[in-house]
Amino acid sequence: MGTTKNFFETYLKKETLFLDKSVLQSSYTPDTIPHREEQTKQVAEILAPALKMELPSNLFIYGKTGTGKTLVIKHITSQLIEITRPQQVVLQALYTNCKLKRVADTEYRFIAELCRTMGKTVPPTGLPTDEVYKIFLRTIDDTKQIIILILDEIDHLINKAGDEVLYNLLRLNAELSKCRISIIGISNDVQFIDYIDPRIRSSLSEEEIVFPPYNALQIQHILRDRAEKAFKKGSLNDGVVEKCAAYAAREHGDARRALDLLRVAGELAEREGLPNVSVKHIDLAEDKIERDRLVDIVTTQPQQFQAVLYSSINVCAERGDVSTGEVYDFYKKLCSHIGIRPLTQRRVSDVIAELDMLGIINARVISKGRYGRTKEISVSGTNQEKILVVLKEGLGLK
């Protein structure tokens, strides 16, 4: 106990490299959003009718991770709300991240989350879904208002709960007397809308905006602007911002990743008690973020995916590169041990392909001649131990 107390006392006396670390976090909304002027103007034009209590068109925004989609929407909606506050216009923006498992893995949970956002408590299970919709309608329809419903990562909601949830949201306006709802869907998948039922898509009458990736120079500009507010003067060595931007440009122009890299690099330098962030801290930050990203992906996967991944890691650790059949044999025994019903071998093969797409394992199809084809599976060794700890917890293993 004494050692910890001494550490905290020493930590409080240490000089910090940061002026305001929050400037580098994804929750920060700047006053201006550089290199997104055209998209900001388009969004503003689409949402402007809300100022006159007219319902804006539904809007879908596409673009890779870290291209400013959520930032622009939050910036515009907060400005709209600020302008309408002194007037006789009630405007609300309800933001929901559909990637969060507890929020959007079923239609029930999603609508219950909307109710909670409006201050109405709904039990996590137990009511008919129609009843939860009625609670939501009663909650919002007591005032003449416009609600802009922002569904970030909407493709996750549709993939898990089905596109029927979108249809049900679209028909809410027909059941409301005072309130009106406009939907903004944000997705990293440009093609996701193509998989929605054509009848639902036709009733959306949506507007679409695509956010292009940032290039390396644009990311450098964004980083320099934020770094001035985030770090004390002289805290960044030459080349740090450029290296951050180069990493992010390689990752499809992901400005959010660049900001995370810079923040984590600053934290690592600070822990070492150094007065400056150097280029080596960017490399260290890249390794740390990649480890944390994999753990985050693994944590959010369904139990069956976790079981297949756990089986793959264990069999590969024992035998090197292995086939789907060898993983499946281990997987069936694991399912029996933890009390879940095993998927078919074909479905497990599909899960392995999905894990390969996520970059957690490597699976390549090889020909066995007249014996057909199989997947040869291998696992990159860098983060296996950390991932296994997460998997054991998720699967209830000791």
C-alpha cells in the first residue's frame, strides 16, 4: 500500500508533457474541421430545415474509419441545437454507437437504449419489442419537436438485428402526432446500403454523402493543429508529426488513428520521465495500439467466434500450421466442455474466414488434389497470450 501511495505522490510532482490531452481524444469536437469544408456544407444544407421545424431528409454518410464522419455530424447538430435554443424550436440529437454490443445486438436492446437516452428506464429483457416501441413513442411525443437520430456504425445494427429495425424506425413518423424523427446513418461500409431490402431502401428517400480519406499532408495539418493545443511547446521532436501522419495515411487516411498514436506516444514518453516525444515513441505506440485493437475485436465477438479462435490458437500452438478439420476437432470438444452447441464444420470454416478478414488469424486455401481443398490456418504470435486471457474470460474457462 505504501509503495503505491509513494508512486502516486511522485506522479503528482512529475512534469507533464501535455497541456490538454482531451484535444487528442475522439470525443473532442473542434471549433473548425479542416479539410471537410465541402462535406460540412452539404450536411448543413440537408439539416437546415430543422431550424424552421421542418423535417430534414434522412441522411447516410459513408467513409473509412477516421475520415471525420461522426465529427462533422456532432459539430453540425450541436450548432443547430445552439441556434434553436433561444427560439421556439425544440430540436434534439440522439447519438447511438451501434457497434456497442449492449446497445445494438438486438432490436429490443436498441430501442431500450433510445428510451434510456430520453430518460426512460426500460428493463433489459422481458417486454414485447412492440411495447418498448410504444414506451419510446410516448416518451418523445409529449412535445412538438424534431429528433435527429444519429446511428453511428449503422451496418452493425442491421447485421445483428436485421433491416426490419430500419423499416420500423421509418414508420414511427406515421404514429407520432407532435414529434418528428429524421435518421442519420453513419457507416464505414460504402456498400452496406445495397444489402438492405429494396422496399425499405426506397422508403428511406435518403441523401448520401461520401467522406474521402485524408492524405498524409492533410493529416499532418490536423495533427499540428491539435498538437499545439494538446502539448506544451517544444514537447515534440522533429519528425514525430510526419511519422504519425505517414502511419495514418497507410491506414486509409485514418486521422483518428493518427491522433491516438500521438496521444499514446506522449503518454509513453511521459512514463519514461522524458522531456520530449521522439520518433521511437511513435513505433512503440503503434505496437501498443495494435495489441489493444486486437483485444477489443476479440472482446466484441460472439461466443461461437471466440470458441473457434480459442481452438485455432491452441491447435496452432501445438502443431504449427493446421487444417480446418484439426481446429474443428478441438472446437467440438471445447463446445462440449463449456456447454454450447457446436456449429457445423462448414460454418466454422466461414468463421475462420471472417477472423482472417479481421487480421486475427491467417487462413489460406490449399488444394489437396483429389481430396479437395482445405484451409491452412496459422496464428501470428505477437499478441496470443493477451488474446488467450480475454478468450478464457469470455468463454468462462479457468
